[in-house]
Amino acid sequence: MAAGLKFLFNIIVRRGNLTIIDAAGAAHNFGDGTGKQVQIRLASKAVERKLTFNPSFYLGETYMDGGLIVEHGSLRDLLELLLVNLRRRWPTSLKFLEYFRTLSRRFHQYNPASRAKRNVAHHYNLDGALYELFLDKGRHYSCAYYENPNATLEEAQSAKLRHIAAKLDLRDGHNVLDIGSGWGGLGIYLASLGKISVTGLTLSEEQLAQSRLNADAAGLSSSVEFVLEDYRQFDARKKVRKFDRIVSVGMFEHVGVSHYEEYFSVLADNLAEDGVALLHSIGRFDGPGSTNPWLAKYIFPGGYAPALSEVIPIIERQGLYITDIEILRHHYAQTLQAWQTRFQANRAQAAALYDERFCRMWEFYLAASEMSFLHQDLMVFQIQISNSPNTLPITRDYMSKWESEQRRSEIPKSESAAKTLK
């Protein structure tokens, strides 16, 4: 094994039981021997050199390419062992790479409209059949809300919709702007709650087409309009009035730090004087940083999960009021675990759609993301924003009351649907 790689793993792996079989077939043990045994094999000297130079990137890429083989335990076990050891204790070489990436992040996250559309297409214009293999039936591709730790993915995603709707404090006659509307599940749900009109913005042509089909199937095409347009090019003044409510779920991670001022300026310009907005985004506990380079290349180009310290000052500068902040801890880890379980159960179909390399890429993405939420500094935040401090009630009781009543009203529908299916 390359001396530099052995030195690196000796620094990183203090706890656990990791065996690495190097390119020459020699076994090297790391950790204190406790916990589940994990054994990997490195197929060539080139793999050893890559991991020595930049493990944050090449761990994922060599796994994708078959140069790193997990022989005992699972990929998830390997990533958990590494990230538990790395929690707030990074080797100097990795700290240097992270510092450099943080300095250059504005270049990598520069997302003008044309580039933003390409970035979205990279991930969200994949074959829709892929997402059916691991998402819930509503194709909600963001953190679910586990009111009950034993909830199914469908139950947790329904709870997320209720949780968001409760914070929007909707009324009949409201018009809602959904920035980054995905496959339309949230917009359709909000429109179903009463006499509410929803406009959803997306940059994905695949999502746009499916969203419109979903709205038609729900009988809500007259209440929900989905538009292929960048948020920066959309202007509520073209309509009769501004929006009473604005919601954005799982889209802010694609904005990029260079565009935060622009994003919240657009939000402020489109929000009615007595309006309320809700921003739901992945965030980080540990302050400003950078996106993992493997994730940035293969999964979310231009993406970044911000710290609250990067977001709140900009909201304040726009003259907006932050009326509520909630941190969702570990909810996304549980969501990702559910996605991974479903993906593995349907892995053969995924390989038929793409190939084995793609499947290994997707496995690494889901497992690494789950472990990052469990053992590193990722979380999800929801920020409620208004144009006036007097728009909403002064206690949070209205949220929990509406959520509770809505939950009770939805249970009979679910039970009825289950009986019909039987």
C-alpha cells in the first residue's frame, strides 16, 4: 500500500474495524478492532494514488468504476465507519482541500439561468422510471417528516405536506407560488385544501410534463398551473396581484451562494404585503463550507447546502421578517434510508434502465448522504418569512392545531382507499 495512503487511514480510522487489501494483495488493518468488520479491496496502484491525493472525490469515483470493492460488510458500513471517525476531526490534508474548495465555491456555484437549467437537467431529467423505483407514489424528492419513527415513507411524506401547509396558514382565495415545484405533489396538495390557486415553477421538462399529468389526474388542472421558467424571470406583476403565499422545498440548494441576494429579492418582490413564505432547504450546522466534490460532479452540479449564518443576514437586508425557524434533525437520514432500501429492492430494474456503474453511483449517493445527515453536520431547516410582523398569530398553536385537524381528516380517506384496494 502507498505509504501516504496508509498514513492517511491511520490518522482517520481510530475507532472501528477496517481491513484494506491493497493492489498487491496484502492486508492492512485500521482502527481499534471494535464494531462491525468492514473489508475493502483496492484493485490497482492507480486507485491507491487517487485515494491518497483526494479521498473526498475518489472514494466515490473508484467505487463507481469498480476499483474499490467492498468484500465484507456493506458500502453503508464503510461510509459510516469513515464519517464517524471524521466527525469534527479532519486530517490536515483534507482540511486544506476543504479550505481551497470553500474559497473557490462561488465559481462552482455560479448559476445564471442557462447554467441552472443545465444543472437541473443533469439530475431531474433522468428517466422518470428511475424515480419510481425508490420514491413514494407522489414522487416527493425531499426530506420527509417522521412524526412517528415507524412511519412508512408515504406516511412521512404526507406528514411533510401537512407540516408545510400548516406553516403557510392558508385561506380560501389565496394564490400560491411554488418555486421549484418538482413533480407537482406539493402544489397539488395545497390546491386540494380549498379554493386555492397554485403556480409551480420548474426548470425540468420531465418534471413539468409529469406535473401537468398529475394535476389532470387529481382533477385540479384548473387550480394548479405548472410553468417551465427560472424564478428570476418570473414576475407576479404580470398577474392580477402578488402572491399571498410563496413556498420553496428542496430548491434552494441549487441556487448557489452568489445568487442568494437575487433569490430573496425575487421573493420579496413577488410576496404580497400580508404574505407569508416558507423556505425548506438542506443546511449545515458547522458554518459556511463547500459541496463534496464527488457530489458536485456526479449528482448535483452547482449545488450547495448553506449554513443559516449565510441565509439570515440576506433575508434581513431585504426587509423581510423571519417569523419561525425549525431544524429537522435526522429526518432526512431516515428518508434516505427508506430510498436506499427501495432502490436496492429494485436494483435490477435500475441496471436495465442505465447500467451497473450508474447503480453503484446511485448507491454511493444515497448511502453517503444518509451518513452525512447521521454523523456529520447536515440538517434541514424551514424558515417562515413574512412582509409584516403582524400577519401571523403570535404563538405557534395555529400550526399544531391545523396540522392535527388535517391529520384526522386525512385518515378516513387513507383507510377508505386501503379498503378499496383490498
